[in-house]
Amino acid sequence: MCKFTILERLIGLPNTLVVVPEDRVTCIIDDPDDDRFLECAIAGVVDCIVSGDEHLLGLGVFRGISIVSPREFIEMVNRGR
């Protein structure tokens, strides 16, 4: 399956928001590509980033946005948060 077809299918899902970051972030020195996730989170006005990436998880919180592992996220959902 072509990756554009997959992207088109993902965009069509409910609760999907396509964002175009306007703010540039320079935060993660060891892996600057991870900054794109922070930029998208800011543009999407999200409460939480769910990631297994050690650099992002190492931040814990960025500009009020919690950064949690998938396990932590599932625990949060199960607790009703």
C-alpha cells in the first residue's frame, strides 16, 4: 500500500486533526528531528504527547503539554483522566 494512501486514510478518521506548525522549536539537542513533534503539539493545542521516544519522554512536560509513554497513557485513560 502506498504511504500516501495510508496517510489519506488516517486523515479521514474521526478525531484527526491536521496541523501546520507555525512556531519553530529548538529543544532536543541530541535529536533535533524530535522537535517537529513538539511543534505539532503546540499547533494542535494538545494536552498530551504519547511517545516511546526517550528524548521526548525525558522532557516530561513541554510548555504545559504532558509527555507520557503509551503505558502511562493507557493508565491515565483507565483512571478516567
